[in-house]
Amino acid sequence: MSDEPAPTSKDFIREIIDEDLASGKHDGTVTRFPPEPNGYLHLGHAKSICLNFGIAQEYGGRCHLRFDDTNPTKEDVEYVDSIKEDIKWLGFDWGEHLYFASDYFEKLYDWAVYLIKEGKAYVDQQTAAEIKSGRGDLQTPGINSPYRDRPVEESLDLFQRMKAGEFGDGVMVLRAKVDMAHANLNLRDPVLYRIVHAEHHRTGDKWCIYPMYDYTHGQSDAIEHITHSLCTLEFENHRALYDWFLDNIPVPSRPRQIEFSRLNLNYTVMSKRKLLQLVTEKHVSGWDDPRMPTLSGIRRRGYPAAAIRNFCKTIGITKFESTNDFALLENAVREVLNQEAPRFMAVLDPIRVVITNYPEGQVEEMEAVNNPEKPEAGTRLVPFSREIFIERDDFMEDPPKKFFRLSPGAEVRLRSAYFLRCDEVIKDAAGNIVELRGSYDPETRGGENPPDGRKVKATIHWVSAAHAVEAEVRLYDRLFASEAPDRGEGSFLDHLNPDSLTVLSGARLEPNLASVVSGETVQFERLGYFCADKDGSQERPVFNRTVGLRDSWAKAQNQG
RNA sequence: AACUCCGUGGUGUAACGGUAGCACAACAGAUUUUGAUUCUGUUUGUUCAGGUUCGAAUCCUGGCGGGGUUGCCA
């Protein structure tokens, strides 16, 4: 990840950093990743993580992990732990720089007192509804609160008593005194502190007043000497307020907020609220359901961290709100897995083949290549015997013109084994094909072409019936059937893909597959990449389909 | 008709006044003990109208289109 060639062009944020370094504005670069611990990280966060930690790596700076934990009613340590785990999995390290906004509560309180004394903040006793209506709207200016010009001493006293717990939730708030007529609504006397009598996951019951995001973020950046505070576009309108605090409070440094567009993917929803809803309403099995765009979900699905990093590099950083093609992500996944994943044979939908001219009771250990892209991965032994399973799809009794696989009288290569010809089709009373009979050519051992120069058009995978391990295989498809489940009327849930999960309970695996450890992704030859799931055991493995191989045959069929 | 940000092939993303390039997707072909991979080729683009300039995707003006903003969420 670090030995790749430097990109020939830089995104606008890196250009800004270059300028700041060149002009001497900064002599180092410090970024931060500031999740709120109220949910699991998803692909959108991965974009931000790759940006912030990536910049720190490239510029020899550092990136802080700072939990933005100013709302105790929504936050929990469960999320803190999962977030840390996900960042590490992605391949990044915050070193010693783990912080919590709640670490700064004392400092922020002092600064609030400072603002009051400066005449730049006041305690407002209006109700939430009064504050809302007093703010005006996009067209109309707001009006001043009747408490706006109360004496400094009075605000000071009230604020201290807010902190002391004398008042109930929502009774009063601390507001900045900016401009109730400002075109940017964020500057119409924003709330700085609210009363919330709730246990905080770090500070316990020490506080009953909590600072708002806007009041917290920039000052936290300043305390940590963040140079470039990178966030998504929805905070663009907050920048003026971010700067207002830095201008009016004696902060120790001057960070700069820069916004970029968030990640959108088609066939996916990415908002925390919607992901939470999928989990709580049991449309998926949990935050780590392999269909979820959460980092824990895609990890369980088998997506390699390197693929996510490459993907984030490919999509770039801009201010344009775009929607990326899911195929781009899948391409990144296949690219890494094609290089890395060891190959095995597995038959998902088995049909028995009896090789009539193969000696009964004989077993041969066939040598198979582990990864043609990586010779150093070596070879393994796969048992071969008189009765094998092949994929039902690899046989057609009455094949169309371009079908290269097995059919009556036709010959194919069994991967790493022998040429096989189909001689006979056995059916049950209902006419269903229940078994095939065929013969092999002993002169093609290892799958070599025979001396007579005969060739076959196809190579298929197989598993020795007596040695096969039965397994459950979960075929995942996109969670949503429509490209933009968010758009249009109705709920995004209306767009759930009913076929997003197909469970196959009778798959047969080559025996080597039983020892693949949970979390490892392998290739089932000719089928796709599959990740061993934690639900499985050596006796009965469970595999999740990460992504299928490209399949030009299937594509041609669908078009035909 | 408030403020603000943004418009480059189907989808993303480069080009910093000088040949519109790259990736993905799509479509052909070659190779192949995975109908995979790999390789080669093809199709498709600067939102519009003016202006500045020898020269504009790029600078200016206006139009059109899209996003964000009216939490005591972040």
C-alpha cells in the first residue's frame, strides 16, 4: 500500500496541503478521523479513513482518532470498540493519538464562560419551540430572544447552575450571540450547550450539560493542533460557525475545515439511520450481515481491506456529489482476490457421475495448482475416485450450439484429473436426471492432452464423492434491487432484493476446504470467491460468496 | 429568486490557457487445464448562450440543472 507509485495528479485537498506546506503556513500535517460512537462504520467512513490516515502517511504527519461523543443519549462503548477494530482492519493506526471530545469538556466549559464574559454568549430560557420559531427560516430573518441582552452576571450564574444540575432537561440552553438575521442559519445564535441528565459512556454522571457538535468540533481540532479538518459536504454551511468560534475563543491553533463529497454507491443505502433500521427490523442478521455496507459486513463477506483501500483511491476526492458504480467496488475486490486467493474445487449443486472404467476402490491423489497467478503458492493433493460430483449446470442433455461442457457423447477435462466422456444419463421415474455414467481416458492423467492430439473445449471442476465434505454455502446478492433505493417515494425497504440471500445446504467441497479458517477468502474454481464463515465448523463448513467470477457464458445466456 | 457549493463519455475521475487522458462498464478478437485471469482493439464526453484570447473543459457574464442548509443530532 505504500510502495505504489505516487499519483500523477492530486485531489484538491492534497493540493491545498501542498500549498500550505510550501507557503510555510504549516510545517507538518495533522488530520483526524472523528466518528461519533453511535453506530458501526461503513464504506462511507472508509473513504474518510483512507483520506485522513492516507494523507498522514503520505505527508509524514499523523492522524488522530477522535470520538465525537457529545451526545450521551446515543452513544455507547460497544460502538467505540467496533470502530477501533474496523479502522485497524482497514490497515490504519492512530498510534498514541486516541482522543475523545469528552476529554475536552472542562476546557470547553471554561471557554463557554469566557464567551459569556465577553458578551458573546447568553443563557436562553425560551422553550425549544420558541427558539425554533424565533430562528426564522430560509426566507425570513430570525428575531432576537428576549433573554439575549440579559446581564453577563445573570448568564454566568445561570450557566453555572445549569452545570450544577439545578434545572431539568431542556429548561434552558447556552447560546452564542452572533446574528439572528444572518443568511446562514447556523449563525442565528446557535445553541452551545443543552441540559441532558444522562449517563455518558466516559464521563459518567459528572456532567448534565453537554456541548453541541458545532461548539465542540473546531475547538477540539484546535486543541489537538489539527491542521486540516476534513469533513463531508453537509458541513459546508457550518464552516462559518466553525471559524466564528476559532475567531472568538483564545484557541491554541488554527485548523482549517475542508469539505469533500461523501461516498454514494448504487444499489446501496449508506445512512446510519437506515442501516440501523435494517438491523433492528431484522431485514438482515445484524451489523455484520455480509450484505451490509458496514465494514464488519463486508469483512464477513470476504472483501479484503486492500481492495477497499484501492477502491477509495480509485473513486478520488472531489466536491461533486456522485454515485459510484457497485461494479467498481467488485472489480477492486476481484483484482486483489485474483492475486491472493488460493484455489479449491467445490460443487454447489452436485450431480453424481460414475466413471465406469475407473477401478472400483481406487483412489488417486491428484496434484492441483493452488494459485496460477502465484506459482510460489505451490500445489496441493486432491483425492480422485470412481464416483465424483460435478456441477449440475455443467451438464446439459440437449445442449445449445456454444455449450462446451458435458453432454451425452461429449468430452471435457476434469480439472487436474482426467478427460471424461459422458456415456449415459440415468433418470428417475419422473424424468429427472439423477446420475451420469461416463468413462475416463487414463492417458490424460493430470488433465494433460492425450498423445492422439484430442482436445476439449472445456474444463470443469469436480469433487470425489467419497471424500467430499458437505457444507452450507450462502450466496449473497445485492441487498437492494433498485439502483437508488433512497430515491423516489415510499420506503427504501420497498426496494429490498428478495433474492439477496440463497442458502445452499448440500454443497460438496474438496476435503482441503474443511481446514480453511474463518474469515479467510478462497476461490472456488470457476465459481467465485468464498469466505469461510464463523458459523461453520470443520465438520460442516459454512462459506459466504464474496463475489462471483466474471461469467461471460452466463451473460451470453441472459442476453440470448 | 435566501444563502452556499457543484456540473467532463453509461459510471467515476484527470487535464492548473496549448493533442480531452485513465479506470470501471459495454462490445469485438487473441491466449487459456478456471467460459476466470491476461493481452489487443472498438464505441461513447467538456450543461447551454454570449464574451476575453492566436488558442477556453479551464478565465468573465448570464441561463439551465443538481446538492446542502430552517435539531436543544453529528
